[in-house]
Amino acid sequence: MTERELLDAARRGDEAAFGRIVEPHRSELHAHCYRMLGSVHDAEDATQDALLRAWRGLARFEGRSSLRTWLYTIATNACLKAIERRPKLVLPIDYGPATDPHDRPAEPLVESVWVEPYPDERLGLGDGLAGPEARYEQRESVELAFIAALQHLPARQRAVLILREVLGFSGQEVAEALETTPASVYSALQRAHKSVAQRLPERSQQATLRALGDDALREIVDGFVAAWERGDVDAIAAMLAEEATIAMPPMPTWYRGRAAVAGFLARFPLAPGRRWRVVPAHASGQLAFGFYRWDDAERGFLAHSVNVLTLDGAAIADLTAFLTPEIFGRFGLTPRLSV
């Protein structure tokens, strides 16, 4: 059946036909909602909400725009409503100042205020640009720094930037999606560019990874895994940039500087007697790892955290450890490793 035939069948109440026409768009809609919201869980809810709205409003789809554009319009507005109902999400470095190197980590925050890592490989995020008018690559647009920068924008500026610069929609299409004018779109886009540029590093992780090449990346990954598993703080410290940071959401704690990070590692995760296994993974378009800590009672290595690395050249500039083992399944990681 053609898309037109499927649409006609869906309008007559055929849910299976509706499922067939929206399924090719589901993964990219999820990624869009994640960019808007900074949370994989919230993105799942918003995507489901958008598809339900689309199903209920299918009779009003007249075909003046493409089905993809219509679905993105619905998803964007679902996200805008979701943003109204919850606090802004951030990374610890935006939540408060760096922790004193001599202080212990703080208790995790009860409320959900943290940006989450994105399982780009698992959800089929593509390489390159989403369209010829796009400015940011698809994987670049889920990097932690980019997502965190987006969350600082007012909601409608965020929507304009994503629709225009990530998805490559025209100014007219963005204006129609947000029920405004092209002039207002371009005004919001200029303000959004200025704000995001102030928060992003000079080079994206995609550009950094390409410049390093496969052999250098493999050396970094293998060296990092081996050093952590043998508890070698000095080797980890040698891989860090001078102003490296480590953050551990949902704890608000974070440390800045090679010495401060190394001191924290030596006192806590890599203290004598701790045993780890580290498994390479894919998250947020960046180098990532699943960390497993030995549990004597369970006699095995249990899921501990998903760690996302941000590189500055070959050095580690930021290590963000998401202490949320319940998200392991999103990244194709098992909850437990045998001895």
C-alpha cells in the first residue's frame, strides 16, 4: 500500500495502517523530543503523547505539508506543553559551583533536574545532517554540551533552533509549526544562536572524534578501561586535561582540575579494595562506558553508572558519571557481569 492508501485506511479507523505510516518517523521524533526536553524518559512520554494526538487528529491532516512535518509540529507542541509543567534540566556544572576538593560528595537530589545521556545507537540516530538546510549534525545535536545549552534557552527559542538548524525546516515551516511569523522565527533564531554559542566548546565531539581517528580512539578506550579496572589513579590522571571535570548526577557534586579529580578518584571509586569492570558503550554521540562494581554479597559485578567522556583532543576534558543503573538497558548493557 502507498502512503496515501495507508492514510486513507488510517482515517477510516485502521490503527495498523496508522502504525505503518508513523513507524518510520518514531525514532527521529523521539530524538527530537529528547533535544527539546533533555530527558529520555520525558522524550518517550512526549513521543507517545504526540502520536496519540496525531491519531486522534488524523482527519484534520489535509496533506498541505508532508506527514513528517505535520508529526514534528505535533511533537514540538507536545514538548512545549511538557516544558511548562517541569523545572529546567541541567548538568551539575550548571547547577552550582565546583565542590571543594577536600569535601565528600553530597547526597543525590530527590527532584529530577538532570539532563540524561542519549542512547543514540540503540534508537537509530543517523550520521550527518538531517536535511540540506540543517547546521548541526544529528549526533552533534545529542552531545551533552549541546543538550545542556539548549535547556538554557526559552522553550520557543529552543524549538526554533532545533526545527531550523538541526532538522533543516524552512523559516516558513517553522513559523507555521509554532503559529508565528517568519520574521519572529529569525529573530528568535538569532537570540538562540548567541546564547548557545556562549555555552558550547569551540569544537564538537564529532569533529574531535573524526580528527583523532579510529586507532587513536581505540588507544584511548583501551587505556581508560585498563587503568580503571586495575585502579591506577596516576594513569587516569595522565589522561585528563589540566582543567578536567568530573560530575556525578543525581549528586550535585562536581570537581574541577586534574589534581582535584585524581584526589576524588583515589579517595572514593578507586580507593584500595574497590573492584570494577568497564564496558565500552555508545551515548550522546560520545565515548561512553558502563561501569560495574563488585558486590561481595551478590558475588558479581553489578551495574553502577553510565560514564560519558568529553574529549579535548586526546585528553579527557569532562567525565560525567550518571549514577543511575536503571538506565543500563537503554544502552544495551546488562545489569550484571559474571566474575
